[in-house]
Amino acid sequence: MIERRLLAIYLNDHLAGATGGVELARRARSSNRGTSLGETLATLCGEIEADQRTLEQVMERFEVKRNRSKVAAAWAAEKLGRLKLNGRLSGYSPLSRLLELEMLQIGIAAKLALWQALERTQSVKLAQFDLAGLIERAQSQRATVEGLRLDAARAALAQEPG
């Protein structure tokens, strides 16, 4: 049996993280539009948005109310994260890309942990959700972002001093 209060906290924490992740994925997609990276990020963004909707459906299935303040705080934190120094006074830089991909990597790892934890509960209420498929998709997302991240690291950091 799942402890309802703890589940509500857990799911709301992940919903907050998913909200920040969706916003970050949208920003990365937009910043790289018109490139092959942008196409990959567009696909990834769509999957991340779908995963957030699935999480919301899980919450509905367990009758867990959304903690709007946590979600709003995560949304605001993602917006504030845009103010970080990236080596340029304004605009997008190779370091921006690297940091965004690293943050996406962290979010995907957390999402993978969520799906694995829910699968482990073996709750009948989760039978309608393809948790194995969600786990597989998160693993695929993690591998995709890791390749992109390493390419971005090379582009941002591998310049020889002049």
C-alpha cells in the first residue's frame, strides 16, 4: 500500500521538476531552431512534454492535488537560471548550450528515477501506465542528450589557448 501523503509530496516534487524541465527543453529547442540539433531537441521537447502530461495523469489517478506554489517556484527558477553568465554580455553562447544540456541530463535522470520508483510500487492504480515504456524512453532520452552534451562540451571547451 502506498503512503498517500508521501506520494503526494513525491509526485509534486517531480511535477515541479518536470515543469522546469519542460521550460528548459522549450528554450533549448528555440535557441537551436533551424539546426540539426534543433530538430533533435524539438523531438526531445515533445517527449518531455508528453512525460509531464503522463505524470499529471498519474497524479489524477491517485487523486493527488497539484501544489501550485512548488510548480510556480520551479517555473520561476528556470527563468532565473537564464541570467547565468555564459561568456557573452547578451545572447546564446556555446557554454549556454552545454549548460542547458547538462541540466536536461539531470532532469531526465530524475524522471527515470521517478518511473522506476513507481514501477517498483506495483500499485494496481498504475496498471494503465506503460511504466516499462516510460523507463525505456527516459533511458533513450538520457543517451541522446549525453551525446549532444559531449558534442557541446567539445564546441564550448576544446578551444586551444591562443
